[in-house]
Amino acid sequence: MKRFLIQFACAIATLATLHAQTPPAGQKWVATWGTAQAMIVNAAPNTRSYNNQTVRMIAHTSIGGKGLRIRLVNGFSANPVTVGSAHIAQRLKDSEIVPESDRTLTFSGKRSVVIGPGIEVFSDPVDMEVHALSDLAVSLYFPTDTGAPTSHQTGLHTTYISKEGDTTAQTAMTDFTTTRSYYWLSGIDVLAPASYGAVVVIGASTMDGTGSTVDANRSFPAQLSEKLWMNKATSHLSVVNVGLSGNRLLKDGTGVSALGRFDRDVLSQPGVAWAIIMVGTNDARGLARSPNDVTPEDMIWAYKQLIARAHARGVKVMGGTLNPFEGDSAYSEAGEAARMAVNTWIRTSGEFDAIIDFDKATRDPENPKRFFPLFDSGDHLHPNDAGYKVMTEAVDLAAFTK
């Protein structure tokens, strides 16, 4: 009986600690999933705002844990947004959840939350076992007009949107439309051992996963998380994808530049231990329109800045060379020259803690300016599933254990 009372008291103490956001001794919060958010652009009319509707989003985890919390951000709106209710559950299939896994989310003890412009909020932690490489369903109900959403458009997973009403607790959505974007959901963290850490991948559309199969988890970050999990020496590392299609290294394009968003999207991730940087192709592509837009020296300067900022926070950095893109509509010889100069610097400078030679893995040996045909999604700019696989195979896991 005495032993039971001690165990019960410990369990109550753990739950109280969870509710207070402070991890128990020997544990910490680590991001298992995340996404970069931006103001939605070129959206269909039914995705420009939500009113008396529920949005159910599917997030594929990397590492598991014994508790979780979510992060919501209203980063790109002039108006507050109200979340009337929020639930999280293990996903069974399509929009269907495992009923017994369903948890109501609260925010500082309240079931609803108003998120002001530029604000990120954390849910209260919930006692829920999260499995590695599994799907979670996050359901958010918006009782009033949201205005244009803060969104990640290249979601690569189906999102389910009720035609009306609060359906956050429903086992399956029954009357819905779909998109392939995430809305206001910026991250999911798990309670994990203190030895765990996150690998945060930042880049543009290639790191985002454009060209990979939807609902199949075949992007580079998704395949990397599988590779890390299958290797005992690296199974303690999560992968967080903050790629943003259209993003640039130096200047704002789709969303804030990588240089501008690095602290917010990478260094602020709970448990971040490594950053993988593969961004700059859109800067090189921009030279087809504006020959004096950027120089390789500008790009190298920006990489050095990112490395310095990461190292100042104790985060190691892995640099990825830029893939070939001859045949793309924005290809130019000036852009190719910039890509080659940057890749040479990445390979030889010694500035990064480790490198991944994506270019070598994906290029056509007979024409190194182009993708190898079997790895080309068809647009000569983005890999297909096989291309993302060889990019993942190019990662030397030993670098993470040194």
C-alpha cells in the first residue's frame, strides 16, 4: 500500500509539473514536428478565412514522448484570431482519429484562446504517449471570422475543414472540404529524455518537400527522420521541417528571408541541437531576371552569419550544397556560376560542422548542370521521391554522434 501511495504521489507530481510547463527532472521539451508559417498568398476563396468552422490538420511525428504540447502562431495578421476549442489525438486514417486517444487542449487553463497579432501561444501540456513516426490530428475550431490565415501552404498532408460548426471532438469529419496546408499550427513538442535533441531543416521548396508524394512522408526531412530513428546512435534526434517554398537566403520572397527568420524558425525550436541549411537556389535563380541582384560573395556572407548565430547558441550546423537546375524556367548561366561558387565554398571552407553534398547525389553525371532524370520531379528544379531518397542517403549519420 505504501508503495502504491508513493507511485500515486509521483504520478500526481508529474502531472502537476506537466501542467506548469516545467519538465520533470531528467526530461525536457523537444520539438517533434514543426512548420514555417507565412501570410497566405494566391489562395482559393474558401481558404482566405474561417468562420464557425473546424480545421483538422495531420502532423507526422519524428521522435516520441510521454507528454505533448502544441504551439500556435498568429504571425502575419493585423487582427487577433480566436480559437474556440482545440483537440489533439492519434490519427487512424484520413480524418478519423483513435477515440480513446483524444485530448482536449487548454491554454493557461482555458479551453479557448485569443491570439493577438505577432503572438505565439503554447498549449498546456497533456499526458499523452506519442509514438515516433506516427500521425497526430490537431483540430482547431474558429467561432468567428479569422481573416486571412497565418499558413504553411506546402503542407504535403491533407487538411480537413468542416463546412460549419465545432467538430474538434468528432471521431471523423463527415462534411468537409480539404486543402494541403497548415493553419496557425507552428509546432508540436514532446516530453523526452534530456539527452534528446532536434535537427531543424531550413530551406526553400526543396527542403519543404515540393515534388514529393502527398500524404506519403517522402520529403527529405521525413525520410531523414526515418533514417535517424532506425539508427540506434541517432534515434534520440527529431527532425523539424521549417522549409518554405519560394524562400530566399538574403531577400524576402515567399515569407521572410532565411537570414531574417533563422532565429524564429530554427534557434527557437525546443531542444534544437543541429541546423541543416540548404537555401540559396532562389537567389541564384533570381539572377535570370536581375543580373546584379546578388553575388556569390553576398550568399557566402549570409551563410557565415547563419553559422555564427547558430554557434553562439551552441547549435551545430550542417550545410547542404545546392542542387542543379538547368532546364528550369529561371535558369541562367549567371545563376549556375553562382551555384557552383557557393557549392565550392560549402565543400571546402570548413565553416560548417558537417556538409551534405546534395548536388553530387542528384546531378546527372553526363550533364552536371541538370538533375539525373530518375531523380527529377519533371520541372528540373525539384526532386521526386527517389531524388529525396538519394539526398537522404547522402547524409552521414556519424556527424551527429561526434
